[in-house]
Amino acid sequence: MYNCSSANSHTLLGDHVPHRDLIEVVLEALPEEFNAVFVYVNSKFELISLDELESQFLTQESRNERFMKVVFNEPTSISHTKT
């Protein structure tokens, strides 16, 4: 996952990346399972902070992990039909 603190280290090194550009690059690099974060950020009127973006990533990651546990823990049933 993207670590928002690395953006701050680029600024310390003299590599200034405009906030809006940084958010756009991060969103474009997201895997499909983070589409909800992409939609959330793009639906906001104001530009999201890096802290809030990171919080959204962590929340979505947690939801994804819970979903995967449910999917893999559900018993599967196989239906046998005669043909």
C-alpha cells in the first residue's frame, strides 16, 4: 500500500509535488479493490488531505480483509444432478 509519509519525504528532499497531482497519481495507481476510495475521493467537493486519504485506504483494506475471510470461511455446497 502507498505510504503517505513518503510524500512528505519527497518534499524534504526538495522534490515538490503539488498536492492535487500527488492525490491523482495515487488514485490512478489503485488496484480495483480500492474503487470505493476512488469514488469517495472524486465525489468530494474539496481536495482530500493525505491523512484522510490514508485513513480511507486503511478502512477499505480492513473491509476487504473481512470480506475475504467471510468468502473463504463459508461452506460450499456442490449440487450433483443426474443427466
